[in-house]
Amino acid sequence: MAVIVKYVVERNGEEKMTFTSKAEADAYDKMLDMADELFELLGKSDLVEDEGKQEELAMYLAKNKEEVLYALGAKRKPVPKKAKKLEAVEDAEEDAA
């Protein structure tokens, strides 16, 4: 007999998602917390009156947290390593000229 450990994310008595990793379950739960907070924020505005759309937008923003932080300027986009090397080479060439 095999023993299988499952981590279940539950909200308001409703099972949302099941994971085999505690870290993944925690990350999903945190994302749902963000979506709840964003839903409340959107509810305070008159921009999105339809609750369904409000919930969809809140989930979208929570799922794309990194991109939202980049757009708000709260976080810098990582520069790919190849681009860093190219910039260094170009800077060295400009200095030599």
C-alpha cells in the first residue's frame, strides 16, 4: 500500500486545488490571498461594477504579480545574462574608441 501526501488549498469550505508539494500549496494560497485583497480594492472603485469581472481581474493581477510590480516600478525587470555581457562589451568598445 502506498502513502500519498496531498496538500489541499481550501477557501470558505470549498476545495480550490490539490498539490503534492507544501511549497506549491503555500504559494497558491498566498496568490489567493492577494486576489482577495485586490478584489476588495477593486470593489472600492466604481471602475468594475460586475463582481464576476472584478474577481477575474483580481485573479489575473494576482497571477501576474511580477509583471504588475514591474509596471508599477516597484521592482526592476531582470536583465538576461547575455544582455549584460553584450552591454559590457559595447561599453568596453566605446571606451576604447
